[in-house]
Amino acid sequence: MVVRTIYIARHGYRSNWLPQGPYPLPPTGVDSDVPLAKHGIDQAKELAHYILSLGNQPELIFSSPFFRCIETSEPIADILELPINVDTGLGEWYKPDREVIPIPAPLESLENFFPQKLNKNWESTVIPSNEGETEEDLYLRCKIFWPKFINQVEREFPNVETILLVTHAASKASLGMNLLGFSNWREPLDEDGTIIRSGSCSLDKFELVPSINDEGEETVPFESRQWRMTMNGNTEFLTKGEEMNWDYRNAFEAGSDADMKLRREAAAAATDVDSSEAAESSCEQPTESVYVSVDLPSNSYRERAEIDRTASLQYSGLNTPHPLFKIGNKLYEGDWKKLVGTELAFLGEAVLNKKSRDEQLNKSNSNDAGDDIEDGDGESRAKYEPQSHQEKDRSMEQGDEEEHSERIYRITDRIALTRVQPM
């Protein structure tokens, strides 16, 4: 029997991520080995209950040796009645230029904080360098980790098919991309540029692609096995949804002081923008509707994907590169794309004068191409252009004839949706 399903989770919300202190010292005395905030503990409990609701539950739990990961694992271990196997191969990524490279506390010390929760018999497969790691070093560490780790699991637990790993953002992405066979974590998962998402307490799922030999037995060595990702950064079970997502495009160590400073500055800037917009709206500024073309994924080119008109629709983060949509009981992640030639018409919404119609059409044809609306970070947003819109001319004294027409909007951006996970 072989491992067929692998869940990989990131730890919950750290205490040093809170907007204001005081911040607790690392319980283990190890630099940066901070505990979870209360919010992070709540997230871990929500993750535990979500895992309990799954039909395919983990039979083994493995955790990074850092305090925040074991704290995240604890509610899951309690609810599934499983021990926590600590493996240094799942540890955090620390760059070589860091002033202090944290070395995790030994198992004997961790047992004081998590009594009777840790498996003393599990032996770590890979030990990260105590001098730090480059991006390439981390990827190589994860590449070495997988075959050693899976072979040890299958040798010591021959009846186990489903496991859970609790780790950190960079390690989570690197482990996942290695499992999928990519050469580095900067490659996109698909042609749309999708990457592995790593919000706090987010969950990934990887499933083994079956490979059967002539005798009907699975004898493929781990290095030759193929995996497919069926859950990417899932946070649908969290009360506040995705928070603190981190990926390789962030220049700073995940959750570091520099990372937090950058996030707080961005949040402050967003607050200033919101306050400014609120002040403008209070002065009775005109509003406008924004129309977005939405692409729904289909499992077959023969079938047409349609949105049920009776389904409830919720969305979040339209001002971000990857907004979230919930349609009925299905969760999707959006991705902004360019779109050419799509028009939206509202019959009877425009009033045109017959004598000036040709003049207006000629004018609109000369203005077909408009600039995309951009927010502060340069991301494109939905753009629409009125193609035929004129105020009603009430001067009947001049004999003008009126004709009701449609108001037409040209949509230049669209959102491509990707199913996250059935609820």
C-alpha cells in the first residue's frame, strides 16, 4: 500500500502579526519561534473541524519543529486522536544573510509544551543548513525530502494512504511545486499564471495519479510517481477567509518584521484611499456601475458552463489580482484577463436624436479604444465604455425626432474563475 493523498497546511496567524503589541517572547527561547495569536489558534481549530468533515481524513500528522506549526497541528491531532510527528525537513526557510539563523528546539524541550502529543519514535528525514538557505537550497531540500520521507512513511506505516503536513509558506510552496514535478517554485502552475497560495492556515491537497503495471500492482518508485493538485490554498472554512498570503514575489521573509512593516504600510495606504473615497461619496459624487465578464470553468468542452440564476453570489477583493467568488455552494478564485470585442447592451436606456445619430456613431467609432482603469499597484480592472449615450433633447420646438435605443458598454477585461474546492 502507498501514500495516495497528501494534505499540506500552513501554520495559523502568528502573534507578531497583530497590529499592536505587546508581543509574547518565543516560548522555546529560539529566535523568531513565536507562538500563534489567539486568532491563529481559532484558525487552527477551524482547520481541524474542516478536516474532520472531509471524507478522506489524514491518518498521520507531520509538523515542522517550530512552535507555531505544532500549535496549528495540536487541535487537528486532538480531534483525530493522532500523535504529531515532528520533522525538521518541514522547517522554515531562513536566508543566509539573516543575522540569526533559528535552530528549532529539540524534541525533549517541545514535549514540555505539548505533553503526550509528540511521537518520540519518528526520525527527521532532512536537516536544513544551520547557515541558512538560498532559494535554490530550499528547493533542493524539498526535492531530497520527498523520496526519503515517503519511503520512511510507507516502511513504518504500510497501511497508511493519507497524510497531513503542517509547515510554513515558503516550504509549503516549494514542497508542492516539487511534488508536481516543476524545476522551481517560480514556474506558474498553468498558462494563466496560477501559483500556490499560502494564506495562514490554508490547505493544499495532492492526489496520486494511478500507475498500474501489467500485474496490477503499484510498484512505481516515488521519484516516478505523478501527482495532481486538487486543492490550492483553501481557506473556505476560515471565518475571515484568506489572510497573510505570501509567495516568492514577496521580497521579505514570510512574517518577518520587514514583511509586516510592508503589509502595514500597504494597509495604511488602503485606509487613506478608502477614507478619501468615503469623503468624496459624502459630497454626493456620482456613482457608476462596473460590469465584469466572468468565465466559469467547465470539465468538458462539450458542456456549457452556466451560472444558476437562482444561486447566491458573493465576491471579495475585486481590487486585487485574484478576487474570490462564491456562487451557490461553490468557491472560485478569479484571475483578471484581457477581453476584446464583448459588448453589453441595455435596451431602451439611451435616447438619441435622429438628425445627429450618424455624427454620434462616427464619434464613438473614433473612441473605441479606451485606457484600462488601474489601481495603485498597476493591476487592470474591469473597464466599460458607453458607445452611444446622449442626454435626452427636450427641445421639440426645433422639430427633432426622438428614438429610444440601447446603451452599449464594451468590456475590455474579464475574470477567469478557477474552482477552489467543493464545499
